[in-house]
Amino acid sequence: MATAMTALTAAPSRPIGRILAVYFKEAKYEFLKNLRIPMYTASTLGFPVMFYVLFGLVLNREAAIGDTAAPAYLIASYGTFGVMGASLFGTGAGLASERGLGWLQVKRASPMPPYAYFAAKVVMGMTFSLAVVLLLLFLGTLFGGVHLSLGNMARLVGTLVAGSIPFCAMGLAIGYFAGPNSAPATINLIYLPLSFCSGLWVPFMFLPHVMRQIALALPPYHLSQLALGIIGGGRHDTSWTHWEVLLAFTLICMGAARIGFQRDEGKNYG
């Protein structure tokens, strides 16, 4: 009897190729799902592009922020803003909604690898982040007179897309602690003040002294400084400091998301 029970409860081993195929399909369908939601796609891609066109190409095309041309500077700041939006709303709002619908219970009952669902949300957030950054670069190069080498363009894209991971982790934490109806409002209450206080809307050097001190502790500030450093702007701090802050923030958010995950597991199966 014990042998039979062991056989029934033992997890079946799968070839690594099949596991990777499941992860790929989950990420693919997560991306397609969000692509077919007009509100998510339009806001994620539209807001940073709209702000960049207005403030970077129409009003300040010939201006400079510090020693950097405004169209180039604003690619970094609005790129950070767009990456945050794509990551937080894609993971946080989506997770909260699917928790409310009971979709996570269905996922847990399926033979899908347990982390494929979360990996798919992170990959989806990174993919939309990539689209935002490429759109801003395209507009800046074509209409804003931004001249970056291919190497610096690749570094800028890679930095901002990698920088979406901390905000995906933050979204997962929010998604586990916010309700399906309150999650979008909760994200906005975090996302918009963070953006302003980090110098993404008003350049860091123009913020009041108190807000500049606050910005030093905020993840969006550190990601924007990494991006600005590539285009020759920013405060020229050591990049390792910025990455360390982002890594620490990611680990804290992943820990919070893990607590939320275990809490849900206890409610459903305790």
C-alpha cells in the first residue's frame, strides 16, 4: 500500500526540453493575452510615447537638460517610466485579477511547472518594456536628432529591459496583497509618486532638495541614472551602486511575493 501511495504521489520527471517548451508556451500566451487587451497595450505603449513626443520632440526639441540634449535625456527618463508601467500593470494587476477569478487554483491543479506562470508574467513585462524603449529610440533618432552608436543603443535597451525585473517583482508582490478591484488603483498610488519623486517627469537636478534626498532611496531613480549614464547624462555615479540597490529591491519584493504565495496556499489547502 505504501509503495502504491509513493508511486501515486511522486512527481513525474520530464525531459528539460519539454519543461522549456511549457515555459515558452506559457510566456507566449501571456503576451498574446495582454496584447489583445486594448487598455493595457494602449496605456503601456501610449503614455510614455505621448509624453516623449510632447515634452521631448514638440516643446523641448532644441533644449538641453544639463549637458545633454533634451530628446536624448528624456529617452532615458521616459523609458524608465514606460518600463515601470509595463512591468507593474502587467504583473500586479494581472495577478490580482486572476487570483480573484480563481485562475491560480486551476493552474496549481494542472501539471504545469509551478513557476512557469510567474516566469511568463516577468517575460511578458520585459517584452512590453522592450517595445516601449525601442519606440522611444525610434522616435528620438528619427525626429529628435538623437545620435547614439549601435553599441550604446544596445546597452540602453539591455539596461532598461533588465531594469524591468525589479518592477515585475514588485508587481508580483502587489498582486498577492491587493484585491482584483483595488490593484490598479494601488499600483497608480505607488507608480505615479515614485515616478515624480525619482526625477522621471521633472529632471533630478530641478527637484527640491528634500525630494532629491528621497530619490536616492527609490529604485526608479537608480534605473534612470543607469540609462542616463549611457547617453552621457545623469550624475555619473558608480553603476555598481545602482545595480546593488535594484538587486536588493528585487530580493525584497520577491520575498514579499513569496509570503503572499504561501499565504494563499495556506488558505486553499490548509
